[in-house]
Amino acid sequence: MTENTPKQLDTVESKKDEMNPSAKPGRLIIRNLGFDIGSKHLQKFLGKFGEILEINVPSKHGNEKLNRGFGFVEFTSSEAAQKAISELNNSQWKGRTITLHQSVPKASYEHRVESMVEHTNLDRSAAVIPKALRKEKEEKQAEVERKKKEEEDFKVKNAAKIKKQDKKKAKKNEIKKQEQKAEESETLFVRNIGFETTNEKFKQFMEKFGPVKYAILCKSVHHSKDGEDDNKQMPQNKGTGFVQFKS
């Protein structure tokens, strides 16, 4: 049996749809919509092609603010629908490649998908995607594979250099880690400091024992209670602080 291409099957099935008496000639489906697109956006976008009878944009289950990536638009005439399809199918809208086709009854759609799966090497998940979007997806996947191969080739070609850089980076990180550890071990926690002591006085006192890198008091945060005098003198610190001497 000769294997048909997805393009050939699309053409054959489209002609069958045109002859289907149950299909609405002015009704089309638009796919790959941005998930924030609603009826008002489609009305503004497609209204220039003719009078629109109905717009239906199915929303995601559990989130009515987001759509499911497609919508239905029914014009009063098949001419308007065909004009929209001719001008906009496989075009860019709001950063996405959209596809427009005549909407067909569910039975016809399912038949088309089954034919694609049976006569091509596509599975169902790929068959339900319009041809233009399949091609775009394949091109993106090919680009990802190309970049991945380039990265792998670069790593093989520059293995020695990369290993040297990684070793240098690891050594640098280890030095930084040791310095941080040493800094933490050299920081002293001081208790029983007078509540009226300021940062400046605290530092001056600690400088008696050697050059000070920093001296910080743990500040006291006071919230006035109802009926309490706001002018009452409150402690400036918690009676504790940190000091680190210069090495």
C-alpha cells in the first residue's frame, strides 16, 4: 500500500468537507490562539471580513479566563469565511502561527484524524495538529537538536580547557567558602551591654582590644501600647551586639 503524506490527506479531506451537507459553510475554526484571547479579540480581528453570527472560544476547565487554544467563528456567508481563511491561515498573530479551516462536524473530524494515523507515520497526538503547526514544531525541535549537538561537539573539542576552567572555578569557590567560614568564626557575640550604649561607644570600647572591622548593636524595636507615654525613654539596644576584629 502506498503511504500518503499528511499534505495529500489534508487536501483530500478538505474537499470531502466542502461536499459535506451537514457542515456550516460560514463556520471556521481558528487554532493556536494565545490563551488570553477571548471573543472580543476575535470579533475585532475577523470582523473586517464580514458580518459574524457567532463566536465561541472554549475555556479551560477550572479557569474561565484562559481558553483552550482554539475558537469557532461563524460568518453569515461562506465567502467571508473563505476570505478570512485565504488571508490569515498560517499567519502570525500576537506572536503565534495561527491556522484557519472550515469547521466540520465531529464525526468528519474524527474520520480525518483516523485517516491520517492509518495512512501516515503520524500518531494521534501529531495528527490533530494542523500541518503548519506540525512543521513549526518540527523546525523548533530540529533547532533544539542542532544547538544540543553544537554544545556536545564544543565540549568534546574543548574538553581539556573546560576541565581546567572547572577546576579553577571549584578552587575559587572553595577559597571563598573558607574565607566566609573564617569570617564567621572571627565574629564575636557580646552580651550584657548597657541599654543606653550607642554603636559608636560600643566600637570605641572594643577598640581597646585591637583594630575593629565592625561593631554592631542589636537594635531594640519598641511598639507603644495603649495608654503608654510615647515620650518615655526606651532602650536603644537589646543589650547584645556583634564585633569582628581586623586580622
